[in-house]
Amino acid sequence: MPAKVGAVKVITVSSSSIFNIGDVYTMNPVSSAKTYAGGGSFNTGDGIRVDLTKSSTNVYDSDQLDQTIS
């Protein structure tokens, strides 16, 4: 069904976003990300004590592609 659209102001469209005006059957945004984090990185809360005196994070990655998006 046709739609009438007035003025549109687009400030930004980031990666994995979709901007559409008009009819559409399906929309499927896709993205991927790789996060390196050491021990205790994602802890949240009050009064957390973490001892990481002998901790290390290995970020070596020998392959070129981990998650291909097509």
C-alpha cells in the first residue's frame, strides 16, 4: 500500500542500521563484532575485588575472517 511521507531529516545512519521510506517486504540488519577482554573485565556491581596478578589476555588471531557477512 503506498504511503505519503512528508519531510524527512536523516542525521546519521550507522553500520548495521536500516533506513527505509516506502513499502518493504522484509528488513534484516546484520553486524558482527569481536571483543577482547581480560579476566574481570565485565564484572559489575559494588565492592567487587578481583585478583589478577598472573592474568593475561591472548589476542593473537591467525585467521583472517571469523564471521563473514554476505
